[in-house]
Amino acid sequence: MHFETLLYDCQHHVATVTLNRPKVLNALNAKVLNELEELFAQISENSSIRAVLITGSGDRAFAAGADINELAKAGKAPNSPTGEQLALRGQNVFSLIETCGKPVIALINGFALGGGCELALACTMRLAADTAKLGQPEIKLGIMPGYGGTQRLPRLIGTSRALRLILTGDTIDATEALRIGLVDEVHPAADLLAKGHALATQIASAAPLSITGSLEAVRRGSHLDLHDALRVEAEIFGELCNSQDKTEGTAAFLEKRNPRWHGH
């Protein structure tokens, strides 16, 4: 697959997606969103992919935010989308990433600001370089987060902490992001890609249906009360118990050998 704004690679069931606009700190414009949508639609349908890494090219930025030139024209320039249309577009693409059925690990190798931070929030996990900087500075432009930041950030770190970041527009370093739960791990910048690959490879070694089922159970259950969420868990658990991979996994355990997953 060839893209203008993305690099793509897949090895040993792990796909790596790299935002590739280093001259503008991997800013998210319409072309990037279109290509992310196209790529993740294909990833979602590709049964050989079991985990995904997403990062930014260069050593300065994961994604420094939305493209300000496009934002400035919103609702004003002829044939330009309205602000609401821009927000819905970004939300739809990031929701596709969030629900693609594969764990997506953000490797935050520098600035993750505005839309870049929101992209990381849409991922399953977030690993950061010790040089990373994160924040939602939209308030300084007279707007607010529009690609899911006002919704995912409070769910991840709590309402008051999220509002502090949103209402001040402050940028925080990786250590503070780890302390408040915005990222899961912090590593030296030189080690970030290797650490991400190790985690993705470990996940990809599990049964594909178990990965997908676990993601679905957590995603669907997070919007329900406990009673209904437990029913979702039991439903998916039951489906997995009827799979060939469950038969293979239990047999391999009892026979003291490594399982051979089939994905059905």
C-alpha cells in the first residue's frame, strides 16, 4: 500500500503506521485523515494483522495538531467545510481507529498536541518517549478540542484533570502525563520503537479471536451499567468457547506445547 502522508509496514502480524509529514511536525490535514481512514478500513478487514503501532516520522513530533491553515479557512473560504464538518470528520476517522478490532498502540515520539493528542487518545494504549510533550491547546486558538478530546480525555484521566488541560491549554511532559494516566509507559526516545514492537508482538502472539473479543467486551461494557456489561462479557466468552482456537488453546495447554492459532 502506498500513501502520500503515511508510511506502512507489516511484519509478524504487527502493522506499523507512521505519520509522514515531518516538515510540518506531522500535522493532521484532510489528506492525512483520508489516508488514515483508508488504511484502517483495510487493517480492520485484514485477519493477519493482530496489533498496530502508530507513530510520527522524525524525532520531533507524533502529531503536532490539526493543520492550522485548513482550520483558519473553516466556514469562511469558498467550498471549505464548516467547523462542525471538520470536527465530525476527525471524530469519524478516530472512531474507526478506536473500533478497528485490533489493539492500536500509540508511540508518542515528540509533540502530541491538539488533534495529535486526540489521535493518541483514540488508541488502545499510549507509550511515550521521555522527550514527548502532550496537551490540548485549542483554547489558545479560540476553539476547543473537536476530534474527541472533550470526551475521551475525561474518561481516561478524570473530569477535573481533563478540564485543567483543556481550559489552560497547558503542555505537559511525559513524566506528568504518566503520573496522571494520560500515557501508560515512558521510555528513552531511542528505545520507544523497540518497546512498542515488543508489546505489540506479545499481544499478537495471543489467539486473534481472544484479542478481538476482549477489545469488544471492554468497549461495549464501558457504556453500560455493571449488570448489562457482565452480560456482554458472558456473551462474548460463550462465543469464544465455541471457537476452534479455544479447542486448540486448551489442548495445547494440556499437552504442554505452544498453541497454533487459526483465527476461527
